[in-house]
Amino acid sequence: MPQLSFIDHYCRTSVMLSISALLAILLAMPVLAVDMSGWSDKSVCRLVTATADNAVYLAEAQRRKLDCGTGAKMSGGEQQSGQKFLPTNQGIVFYALELDPQVKQQLLANPINKTAFDFSPYQLAILPQPITCQFNLRRVNYNDHVDGRVENWNMAGGRIFLTNDGVKIEGRWRMGGLSKDSSYLKHDVNLKLTKAGHLIGKMAYFHLSISSGEALKKPLYIELKPHKRSKPLDITSPKKAELWTDVEDWAGGVWKLTKCREYTP
């Protein structure tokens, strides 16, 4: 009898340990054993928010195309784009924006213009005849000199046309990469000449050289304004000018206009 009692105790203990181990496994993976097809969208999002690192809840939210930051359904385009779900406890909160239909239509009708510039504070030149000049653009390096050192090579060059309607440039950048696209000088330039002979406005600007094999870099969109170091163009007797512009803390640019003359379009 004592031997049977020991065996019985041993068997019961083994069974209890096995059951405990099984329960521990099931408790560690509760969602794997649960059918979530009957759960509401709010319940799924609540679980995603409470346990942001749970891949199963995130997968269920993705299957339902839920955006649990807003509680809204995702569009097909958002789903295909691979947009991640961002629960509110990750520091990002989404708010619905309601726009007046007329305001919305105006915003959609006016695309972003990267070269937009307010010329109203300046006195613009009124030219009796358009002026054309040869130009080259060189970089000014401020790393090794507080007043800047003009580097002895051309970033861009060509011919510039100054009219009452604005500035047109025929030339090319020499910075490699995207600067090889001539449309930047043709279409991404919004400059005008002031009465004092300065170039003002906004334009696409390449200040870094890109060699073959290097990653392409988009241009900066910089503002040109009167600079204290510039030698402006005399619009009554145009011959030459030296127009400085600020770009970044370590670098700027200087336009050298030469062989200027009036011309008839």
C-alpha cells in the first residue's frame, strides 16, 4: 500500500506539472487561441493601443484596414503603401481637419510654388530696353575666412536676360547630379532686377558637387536679396556687376555679370 500511494502521488504530481506547463504556454500566447473575427473594430484598436508590441493584434488591425490612431478605416491606397499603424500611446495623435469646401477648392487649385517670392517691399527697375549680360556663378567659402573666399571655378555659367517682366537665364549648372537638368535654370527661377541694380527673388540652387556614383541631391530653394558686399548693376549704363548672395553658414555665392548691354528682343 505505501508503494501504491507513492506511485499515485507521483502520477498526480506529473499530471499537475504538465497541466501547469500547458497553461503557462497558453497564457503566454492568449491571442493565438482566440478567434477575433467576432470582435468589433473598437475592441481591436483598444488592444492595439494597449499592447503596441503585439504583432497578432497589429496583424488583425491591418487585415481589417484599420488606422488605430484615428479609429478610421484605411483606404486601399494607404493599405498598399505599407502605412504603419500608430497607436496613440506612441506619442502621435491624429485630429480630423474640417475645411470649408471653398477653402479646400482654393488650396487644391493652387499647387505649392517653390519659387514664390514677395517683391512688393522692393522698388523694381523700369528698363527702357532689356539688358543682357554674360554671367558666371562662383561659390564663396566661409570655412577658412571670415569674409569668405571666392573659389576659382564656376558653379554655373551662361547668359542672363534682364527685362521688366523678370529675369531669364540661358546657361547650365556644372555641379553634376540633378543640376544637369537644364529645366532648373529655365523654370525654377523667379528673379527680378531692382532699381538699385540688385537681383532679388527665389530660385533652385545647387551648392554641392555630385560625382558619378554618388547619391543625387535635390536643389536648395534660396532667396536672393540685396547684399552689403554686392557691386550692383548701373541700369543707366550697364557694363558689369558683382552680386553676392547668402546660401548657408559655410558657403554663399557671387554672380559676376560682364559684357552687359541693352538689346532689342
